[in-house]
Amino acid sequence: MSFEPISGAAFLRASQLRADLALRNHLWARSHPHVESYGSNPVIVYAPEDCLHGNFYSPAYAAISAHPAWLRRFDKIHAQGRSLPRSSIDPARRWRELDSCMSSDALLMNLFCTPEVIASSGIHRTLGLDTESEPVFGWKARVPLKNGRFDRTEVDMRWGDLLVEAKLTENDFQIREASLVETYRDLDEVFDLDLLPRIPMRTRRRRDAVELTEDFTQEWEAPSESAEEIAREFRASLEARADAEQHWLPGFVGYQLIRNVLAAHAAGAAFCVIHDERRPDLREAWFNVMRAVKNAAMRIRCKTLTWQEIVPCLPTGLREFLDRKYGIVAPGEIPMAIEDLEAPIHATASDRRAKIIK
């Protein structure tokens, strides 16, 4: 059993990607109805207008609007919607998760709701698909539990015999208490539990020194020039003691991955994580879980792709959309620089790469 700490590199890479997406969408949004979230690092949230939506590639949004099951994905309300400014177009409309420029589900639907992509033989080969069916978004899995019931967890996409987890700016794949994860019926059959990454979890919120009123008061006079340093050390000692007195529980790292592998096992399906190549930490986290899959039949059905690896199979218009709005281009190509986003679409990533080489 290994207890692995959460790397600060994951938070750094996620923050850097969020900053890049925020800047790109700040420029992209100039021609689309939108609002910016409050705070020093605003997120762009788009409002639909007529048959268009600034967060979506137009052919993809048209297909979504004509497909009732896909359109129901817009029923999911934005978790921080109440803290966002109201839309000037429809002030009564509540913000949706798919309106956010940071939404990995929106990125997923931009690709796989585009009619040319669904029909593409290249996409079918890349994903390992052998189906004439359409993708299902927000598919409700049936993961067996030990008590005979099922966890009806939501999988980002099911297309034929492939389940997909989409990631963009999320920090990680979540952590859950071991006692919860161990309620899944097939956990021991599918995984070598000794190889699954774990981490101790707090049972209560971490308290700051100022909350420990029995030991700390802000009415403290400076006895010397080094008072500030003494105060910092005193606060740190209080917080360290509070941490030491707190109960900890073992938790599994990568809970979403564990749960979705079990969902794929129960459905006889493959499971693929699609992430941005600028997030190697997510790929490493997936490999740490994948290496613990001991069921041979399930292990060969686990895979990973980056958004960038899918780009060569996409139509030109969608590739330009992804380049400008997300900075996502095919491997080896160069995304459009921020300073070039002021101008209209004039060159593909491969054109710019050729120009630089010359």
C-alpha cells in the first residue's frame, strides 16, 4: 500500500492552462455575447444568441440544438452561476456549465457533436470504434456495489463500446475515502489494491491559527523588532498542533478513474481518458491507476489520448476554432500566438509552422 502526495506541479499546470484559456477567450468573446466572472482571474461565460453560442463551433451547436438528448446537457446549472453577472440578452436565464470557457464537457461536445467528425473514418480508427451509433453524452453507468445496488455514475461520453472521461483544466481526478471506494463489488477483481495510489485525508477542515481562540489572540503587543517573525512561528506551531490532533482517513487518489474503469468492466467496454498535452500530470495520474489494473481483459481496454492527437482527423473549420479558442493544434504544430488573435483567422497552425521554419 503506497501513500502518494498530491504534486504541486498539477496545480501549477492547471493554473497555467486556465490563464491561457482565459486570455484566448477574452479576445474570442469580443464578437460573442458573454460575461466575465468577478475576481482577478475572470472566466468567460457565454450566452446563447439565436442559433449561435460563443462557446461552441457553429456546426456542432446546430447539431446539438437539433438533438434533444444532447441539448439536455444544457440542463446542468453552473455551480457558481449565482456569483456571475446576469446576461444582458436574457437576464432570467441561469448560467449553465456548458457556457463556461473552461468546460471540458463543452470541448468534448464541440468535437464529437460535429457531423463531419461523427462520420469520420479517421476518428473511428483513432478511438478504436466499430459502430454506426451516435455518441451519448452524460451516459448513466451501472457500477455494481457489494450491497447488490448500483452506482449510477455519469460518464462524460459513451460511443459504442467506448467510455470517455474528458479533462481540460481540472486539477485532478478527485480523492475519495477508502471506505467508499471499497463498496464497489468488482474492485478486488479488477485492481491490485496494493498498487492503487492512496493519500491520507483530513476528516475535518484545516483550521488556521486565528481560529484557535483558546491559544491565540490578535491583541498581541510587539515585544521586539523580531516580533513579526515570532508571531509567524507561533501561528505555525498552533496550526501544526491542530493538524497533529486531527483524525485522518486513508483515501484513494484518482477516484473518477477507478470508478470509470469499473463502469467499463461492468459494461464490457473500453475506457479512454482524453486530456490536453499541456497536462502531463493528468496522464501520469491515469498511468498510476492503469498499472494497478490486474484484470488482463480490462487492462488492454484502457487507453489515453490528447486533444492534440485527435486534431489531424478534424475538419479545417473546427481545427481553426480549437486553435484560436483553446490553443489546441496537432502535435508538432504551433498554436496561434496571443498577439495574432487580434486579427481574423488567416492561417492554420501548419502554415505558421512552415513560415517559422523558412
